[in-house]
Amino acid sequence: MTPIPPHPPETAQTLNLTINGRQVSAQAGETILEAARANDIFIPTLCFLEGLSAQGSCRLCMVEIAGSAKLHPACVTRIQEGMEVTTETERLRDYRRNIIELLFSERNHVCAVCVASGHCELQDLASELGVDHISFPCRYPTLAVDASHRRFVLDHNRCILCTRCVRVCAEIEGAHTWDVKNRGIRSLIMADFDAPWGDSETCTGCGKCVHVCPTGALFEKGLAVAEMRKQRPALPTLVANRATEQR
Ligand code: FES
């Protein structure tokens, strides 16, 4: 997963493009996702979260670009002059539905007994995309729940490996407690060098990872089904405030 490079130096250059046939303009260096959101055009995302580096791993944000046969991830594709982008086609809906179904089939996402039910981005997207059953065989893996932290719990059964927790901890909190171990289907989030979370020497207990997690994989102790409400909009505010202080 190659992180998107930082924005090029600021220029005042404005580029014109179309999204779903609508003329829009955006600044050179912006991504398709940024241009779309600035114009209230919805593109589904899971690994992307405003305030964190974009890594383009979930592939939910794929869009079509005229002249290109392949699909492009909107969160890491920069706009170009004259670009013609389409964000809604039957092909894209099928693609996105397949991704959501694969995520559900990979681990044990049982919404009925999840602390984040009703406040889960995976659940919301499934509903938005009309995913009411899973056509792939479910794996039902046996995965651990790490409740060793005094305030929080990590439930690998609900993790979709978006790595928002890894990035917020490294980029915003500066602790870099989280990382990913193993490869492919065996990948798991781990604290420090694969220590129980409660034994981590780097975790500050700030809870940022819990609040950026899109599902019920990270949650606060003591909460029951549907009680874990995440505070994701706090992140862009925090990042903007820090940028202001540094000036
Ligand atoms: Fe773009 Fe995940 S949001 S690839």
C-alpha cells in the first residue's frame, strides 16, 4: 500500500473537469474525491478519512474516467484539466457491492450483537448499496478479542483492515502503537511488537484510534450493543487547529 504523496506546493492553478456530466473546478493537486466532496457529490469510502494520509486500499471509491478502461480510486487520483469522471454506474455499484460482501464474508460481522450497530460505516454502506445478503461463502474465522486495555477493546472479528487506527496513531498522536502483522487473509492489527494492547509501552490511551475506526473493531469498555458512537468529525478539526497553532 503506497501512501499518496503529499500535495505538491500550493499553486493558484484552477482546473476544470466534469463529474457525472457536471462542470466543476478545483485546485491543481486535489484528488477526485476532494473535488467531488467540495461539490456535494457522494463517493463511498472506507479507508479514507479526512485528516489522515490517503492510502487507497479499500477500493470503495473507484470511479470511471473517460478514455481509461480501468477503474481509478478517487481518494488517490489527482484531477487533471478536462478530466471526465463518472461516479455512479451499474458497473461501479456491482464492484462496490462485491467489496462490501467480501468484507462481510471475511470476518464475523454480526451486526445484531455489535456495539457499533447503527453507527458503523460498513453497515451504512451495505445498506446504501443494497447489500442484503452475502453471495460468497463466509469464512467464520476464529479470531481473538483483546480486552487487556483498561479503557478499550480490540475485536479482530469486526476489523476490515482499513488502517485508520494505524495512521491516526502514527500521524496525529505520534505514538505509532498500531501496525499490521502477517500478510493477505492472515493480516491482523497489532500493538507495539504484537503485545497485548494493555501491555503496550507506547499507547497513550488517547482513544483516537477508537473514534476513527469505521466499525466495532475498536470500542470503549462497558458499552452494550449499538452504544458505541464514534466522533470522526473531530479529526479534521483537530488537524486544522494544529495547523493554525504551527503558523
Ligand atoms: Fe479510496 Fe479506500 S477510500 S481506496
